[in-house]
Amino acid sequence: MADSGTIRHFIADGRAIDEALRRAAAAARREYVRAGLSMPVWRGGRLWWVEPTELMQYESDGHTATLGHEDAKGTDV
């Protein structure tokens, strides 16, 4: 078990947590594509279903952020 000082360091820095979230999101996209399922994402204040083909394109373009995150600022994913 990690000591509380180490945990506080990771939380304060945030980069390791951000990277873990990016990796988890990428793994989730790959699993949805593998299963041939649309993935639910939050876009513009609404729930959207992203087709596997869009998920594959997003991944192949080298994006690391979660789908829908950029859309909060009005840009398309």
C-alpha cells in the first residue's frame, strides 16, 4: 500500500491521474470498437451514441482526450 504522502503527491501533481484517465478512455473506446457497439458520450449537454467507425477514426487520428470533452467548447470531435 502506498503511503499517504505519495498519494497526496499524485493528487497535487495531477499528471499521473490525467494520464491514467486518458489510458482508461482509450481502452474503453477499443473495447467498444472490438464489440462493434456504439459508445455513449456526453456532447454539448446531451447524451450521444458514437458509432464504432467514428471511434476508430478518433483513435487512428492520435487523439488522447476522451470523446465529447472538446465538444464542450463547441469544437467537433
